[in-house]
Amino acid sequence: MSAGRLSRVVFGVYLTLFFVYLFAPLLVMSAATFNTSRFPTVIPWQGFTLSWFVELWRDGAMWRSVRVSIVVAFFVVLVAVPVGTAAALVLTSVHERARGVLYGFMVSPLLTPGVVVGIATLILWRQVGVGGGIFLIILAQSSFIACYVMLMVAARLQRFDRTQEEAALGLGASKFMVFRRVLLPFLRPALIAAAFLAVLQSFENYNTTLFVRGLDTPLTIFIASKVRTGLTPAVNALALAMIALTVLGALAYEIFRHRQKARATAG
Amino acid sequence: MRDLVQRFGGSLTTVFVALVLLWMVGMVLAPNLLMIDYALRPNLPPAQIGGPNDHYSLANFTYLAGEATHRAIFFKTIWASAIVTFVTLVVCYPLAFWLAQRATPAQAGLAILGLVIPFWINEVLRTLAWYILLAFRGPLNAVLLALGLISEPVRWAGDGGVLAAMTYAYILFMLFPIYNSMESLEAAQIEAARDLGAKSWRIHWRVVIPHAKAGIATGCVFTFMLAAGSYIAPSLLGSPGSRWFTEIIYNWFFEGGDWNRGAAYALVLLVLCLAVVLATLKLARVNLADVTK
């Protein structure tokens, strides 16, 4: 065997192992949903069942946590998208030298461990007598999710042609109209993508939420607590449903971005 | 700023600036300053707050330095996060190189799709998947037993389980920065090195790695930071012997009832992460703006 062929074989083995590592846990978790066994596993296989979906459907605590997560995600979008957009606009308009410093400040929440974001928020609001709960979850999550919005909007702003604004002003549009009718439509794709990412980040967050949740239980906290209080394949059914939703959402997002890109190069 | 007023008028500009101030001051700066304030004060019953005993000191930090278990867990968290970072780098490097330099566009597209799908799924679920896979009577032990590789089930919970799940969780944070930085490397440079007689490892060491330095530094920084600040993997897959620093912080808040000490510990974690991030970026001469791309 030549050296080139040997290295190709070695690389093939590595690549196979890599993708097995990537997918085996997810496949095992999904398959365990359909096993009759009370503990989620695939070995031994005790028979095919769909009853864990029924049990999940009847789990009131699960539905409550889904509602908490949806409410949180909704308000996180409402806070983080305007804040991030404003931040991107301010950042691109300040003087070159100030920009670096401001940028560092604005991305600092991304470089802060999630638990610290939660702790700092919890401590601040204790001063005014507000304890953990949905309100603090929204604030704490928004404080770093706004960074992602800011980055996405700023990236799009770089390609904005200012002469459009001048043309609108020249044609007699008010300054507010220029923002409303020229800049916002241009930013629309970035805003939609950012809102989507914000929902996903909010749903998936655990570290920050853990510290500010108070007595409220969003979905990720619910799942993690199930591991302690008694894990049954009903949790796998939930995982499978969430995986299906995220994969569909991700596909929709990628298709959306692809179309935007195609339109951008065409136009 | 004058630019914004000119473009959108005074009232819209006021709204923008107010939103940014609310965020930067109200949601980032104030919480962190108060956390520092908390960390420097003793934990007192409500009646004594503001009284003669309520003065600044470093007592909460010296407590951490003096408490052997917590100190050990702190250093262990750093050390283990460094191992997670290194293992993730080793696992990702060959794939990143292949994607950037060897794969056909179709192969690369397919591989990236395969990589992105698990990444979209949330971290708690990915950790749960490892919990099920690594269970004592779980599938991995069953397969290894059937293959005759082990004679009795292995308890994976502990350092091994945490390492596997964390590496899994942070693969993309490592892979994509490296891939992006390798993509701009001209294939001709590699060929030139080969024609001049360089061996494969030497090409990587002298040509590919220096070129991809920024990407490697970025990937390592993110992986280390996420690993050191992780809570879910050690809490689901750990054992009493593999406790993580974040778990100690959590206990101060919700079991020990000493928020001041908890704030001090959180501050130590924050400073550690920022120091590692900034030092690595400085060493690799990478700009913060390149990292967050």
C-alpha cells in the first residue's frame, strides 16, 4: 500500500468516526422514544410503542414550561431586536476612534460566561426587590442576545448605499420617512434572521436562565430537572419533537438566507 | 452622532441612544458593577446592612484561596477546560483542513449540512443524548461488552463523560473559525512546500498552521470560555469527583445562601475567562472584531 493510499484510508476512518460521534447520541436518543422500557435506552429492545408521546401530551408541567419559554422568547425578540438595531446604527455613526471601544463594550456580553450574566442581573434587581422569574429571564437573555442582533444588523448596514437616503430627502421625504421607508426595508432580511436567531437562542438558553428563573421553569430547565426526578422516554419524545421543529426551522432559515443571497446577487 | 441626527432627525436619534444606554448601562454595566460591589462586601443579615460591619474587604476572595476543595475545583475547571479545548482542536483540525483544501464543493456542502444539524439542536438535549448513551446499563456499554472490548460495564459518569459531551457541544465553535481561516490559503503554497521536499507534518507546522493561526486562536478562545462557564454537562454527566466551578457558584446562591461569596466566585470566573480570551488574542495577534465575525 502506498503512503498516499494509506493516508486516504486513515482519513476515511477518521471521517466515519467523526460523523458516528456526531450522530450516534442523537439517533440513540430518538430511537429510545419508541422503546417500551421505562428508562430511555435502546438495548434491550423491549418492543415498539408510541405510548410515550401520549404520556408527554398529558404532562401538564411540560406544557406549562413550553408556555413559559414561548412568552420569554416573544419578549426577548421585542427587547433584543430594537436594542441591537439601535446599537448597530449608533456604532456605525460614531467617530472611527470611539468605534473600537464602543464595539468592545457591545460584544462584551458574548465574552462573559452565561452564568455570570444571570448572576449579575439577579443581584442588580434584588436591590429593588425584584426576584427571579420571567421578567428577569427576559432581561438577562436580552442583554447578550442583543449582541447577536447588533452584529447581524451591522453586517448588513455595511452594504447600505447612503445615496438612497439622500435621494429620498431630496424628493421631500421627512427624516422619519427615510428611516421608515428606506432604511428599515433594507434591513428587513437581517431583522428577520436576527429575530429567528433570538428565538432559538432564548429557547436553548440554560446557563443564564438557571440563575434568574426564580420559580418559573422554562423548557430547558424542565428537561434538565427531569433527569433528576425520573427520566422516562416521554422526555425523549419531547426531545424528538424539538429536534424535528429545530431542523425544520433551520431548513427554513437556510432557504430564506439562500434566497436573500440569490436576490442580492441578481439585483 | 451628529451624523445620526442629520440622517434621521433628533427624536429618532434620541430613541436610538436611549435604547443603547438602557442596554449598555442598565443591562450590562450596572449589573456587573453591582456584582463587584457584592463580591467585596461581607454577607450580613438585613439589619446590619449599611452598619459598621458593612465595609469593603477582600475576605470573599481570600476565602476561595484558603478553602482547599474550592481552590482545587477552580484549578481543575481551568485544567479540564484546557483539555476539552485541546481535544476539540485535535478532533476538528483534520476535518477543517479537508473541508477547506481537499473536499469537492459537493462533499463540503454535504459535510457542513451534517455538521450544522446537530448544532441547531439545543445544548441541554445534546447533553441528555450523551446521558442516555453513556448510562451504566446503556447502549455504549452494551456494545463494548458485546464486542468483548470490556468485561464489565464502565461508569462513564465523571471526567470522561463530561469531556465527551463538552467536546461534542463545542465542535462547531472550533471547526468553523479554523475552516474559514484555512480557506484563504492558496493550494499552490502547499504544493510549493511539497515540491521543495517538505513532509506532510512539516507543511502543516510551517505553512498551514501559521496561516490558520487566527482561526485556531478564535476557536480555542470560544471553546475554553464555553467549557469553563458550562453548567449542564458537569451537572448531568459529572460525578461527585468531577465537580465544576460553576456548580460551586450555584451552591453559594441557592444552597449556601451567601450571595456575596457567590458573587466573588463568579467574578473570579469572569476575570479568568476575560484574561484567557485577551491573552490568547494578543499572543495570536488577532483583533476582537475578527473573533466575533
